[in-house]
Amino acid sequence: MSRAPRLSSATLTQLPPQIMRPGYDRAAQKTGCVHFGVGAFHRAHQASYFDALMNAGKSDWQVLGVSMRSPAVGDQLNPQDGLFTVNVRDGAQNRLQVVGSIREVVLAGKDSRRIIDALASSDVSLATITVTEKGYCLDPATGALGLANAAIARDMENGMTPSSLPGLLCAGLAERRAANVGPLTILSCDNLSNNGVAARQAVVGFAAETNEDLARWIERECAFPSSMVDRIVPATTQADIDALERKIGLRDEATVSTEPFSQWVVEDRFAARRPPLDMAGVQFTSDVAGWEHAKLRLLNAAHSSMAYLGALAGFDFIHEAIAFPPLKAHVEALWDEQEATLRPTPGLNVREYRVRLLERFSNPALHHRTRQIAMDGSQKLPPRLVAPLRERRRSGLTCPNQCLAIAAWMRWQLGQDETGRAYTVDDPLANETRRRLRDTHSDPQAMVHALLGVESVFPPVLASDDNVVGELTRSLGSLLNLGARETLSRRF
């Protein structure tokens, strides 16, 4: 058991001098942002940008973090006064920096009153979000608020202590409006198409069910800009925490590792005080969609395909998967198909972006696990692979590599690898996919028809597309009979 003291405001002076740390008076900063979803990505991305902003002399942008489900993040950060270390890894090189932008972490439900009060504060002008697709509680089929969602139904019944993202934001906005402190900007940073629209649908949809006057005020006064975020952040392991302790002499239970690359593109549409994040490298733009589509359909789509094919082929990490020549060739061929669905975007050179992505995937220091990326695939596939597949089919184009990637997700739903070992399918629809596959007896054609019936993932039109059904069946049959490595080797 570790005997080293925890990283905290009191122990900062014990750090080795070469480690960067906050250059501003943390105690003097006001909270300017409430962030929902204080996971590793937020710490390595948005929290680091706000830290850089305050290091540049722009005050009062500390973050109140909201953990949506688990007290674990608060248990990591609160004993450390919100401080944590970002370990930027590039090959054999490591750069360590202590980030101080998070003031405290509170828990949705348990600390709802604190969250609502913060959202209603005149000091706060921004709420940011990284809760993944399912955190918006939207109906995948319609894009509207999912009124049958258990968290939404619970918050509708008991509005005093909401715990869902839409419920908390609506409660805070109601008190903000009553206190006449002005509107709020709600900025989604999740990997989903038109994430600003998704945030608006969730919040306005909830308000419309409970308070129509509030819903109209939110629509009229508040802003829901979209954004594109990009940085690879693997899950932190116990070995990472132990290694950092040996290096700095302090215990940091909230440390995160990441790559040198970081990007944040934000739609320049704010309802209240705008953080001058361009000073920290953020790109403000009038149109995020082009950047967003490129990232979803190139980086994220390749990640999903490598996750399923790579894990099935026995690769634990992305850098191992991309080093397998047939899988790398598949990624390049997948990108050729996906690129045809992108629109020209000022400032975006797709060829250069692809080269940079291959370099990032190949970083051996990141240890980005294929199984980490494989989580929540039913939520990720529609924007990453299904939507561009439909666009190609509408143009009469074939889609062999998109179908191979989707077939790999279908194969993954069996919960058993190619050696017969069981694994957990970590997905909100895992029970439904398991039920649908129960009587298919691993017959590829039956499996394809069963899973194409999941309408929250696949639009019905795909089930009647003979080209798509045939390509999926061939790919899935090959994965079942030959395995992922041999399937890739024979194709490439």
C-alpha cells in the first residue's frame, strides 16, 4: 500500500521542479463553468484548456465538475483539491503537468442542490458536457427526449433532486431565469453529430414537458453551440498511478495519460460571457459540421473498426492493431469510402489529416485498449459508420469496408472471442442484441437479419438493400469461419 502523500494544494511544493503546475492563484479564481462528466477525457482536454487560459492571465474560469453516475471521480479528485497530473506521452518521451482548473467534483442526485445553485450563479456563464451519447437521454429513432427513459421519468416525477443531464440543466436554468442573472451557454463536447442540437433537444424537450414558459425562454435566450473535440485518452491503469508516484513522490489517484495532439473546434455562438479559449489554442468557427464529420468518419470510425477487428484478432492495443499490415490496409480502404461522404471544409486537408491519424494510432506509449473503444458500440456506430454507409448507397456506391467494420461489431455481440473465451459486451443494447442472436445459431445470414432489426442502430431501409445485406453476410461469415486475422489477410 502506498505511503506517499496525496497530491494536493499543500503538497504541490514537494513536486520535482521540472514538473509544470498552475501559475495562478487558484483560491482567488471564481467558478465560471459547470462541467458534466468528469472523466479522463475531460481532464486531458477541456480542463487542460481552462488551466492554460488561467495560466495566460484570464481569471475566473475554474470548473465545478459534475460526476453523473459514480462517486469514484470525486473520491479521486476532492482529496487532491481538484489537482491532477496530465502525462503527455510520445514514444519514449513523457511531459508531466499538474492541472488546477477543477475546483471540486460533486455527484448528480446526491449533490443536486449544489449543482443547481452553481448553474444559477451569476459567476457561471458556461456549462460543458462530456456524458457520451446515452447521457442526453434522447430517443435514438426520433432524436427527441426519451420520455420512457428511466432517469427522465424519475426526474419528471421529482424535480427537486434531478439526476439526469436534462433535468439538472433545466432546474438550474429555471432558477437562473427566476434570479434574472441572464441566459447560459450549454456547450456539448461529445462525439456525436450536431452535438449542440442534441443538447438543445434534451434540455428544451425536458422543459417543454414541465414548464412551457421556461422552454420558450431557453429557446429564445440560451445558446447551444456545437463543438468538435479530438485527443486520444486511454483509460488510466493502476500501473500508471504507481509509476507516476515513483516519479514525482506523490500519490495522484486522478492522473490521466494522453497524446501530444489536442484539438477543440467551437461554434462561435454564445449567450453569455465567452471564455477567450482561442488564447489556449481553441478554434472558433461559424461551422463545426465539416470538422465534426471528418473526425467522426475518419478517426472515430477507424477506432471502432480497429477496436472490434483488432480485439477479435487478439490485439490488446490500437498501436498493435495498426501495426498489422492487413488491418492498416483496411483502415486506409475504409477511409477511402468514408472520405467520399465528407464535404469540403475550409482549413481541413483530409490527406494530411489521414497521415497524422496514422501517426497518432501508432504511438506505442498510449496503450489505448481496443476493448475500451469497443464499449457502447450501438451508440457509436450510427454517426460513425451507418450514416456514411447510407450516403454511399444513395449514390449507388459499394461499401465493402464499411460493411466489414459493421460486421465486426455484429460478431462482437456474441460475447465470445475466437478461442472460445467469454467477454462482457459493454453496451446499453447488450441485452437486446443477445436476445436477437439467441436463435440464430451463429448463422451469418440469420445474425445479419436479426441485428439489422435493431432500428435504433440501423434504419429499416438497410435490411432491404440486397447489396448491404449480402456484403454484411459475407464479411460476418468470414469472421465466424476464418477469424479476423485471416479475413483481413485474405482481403488485403
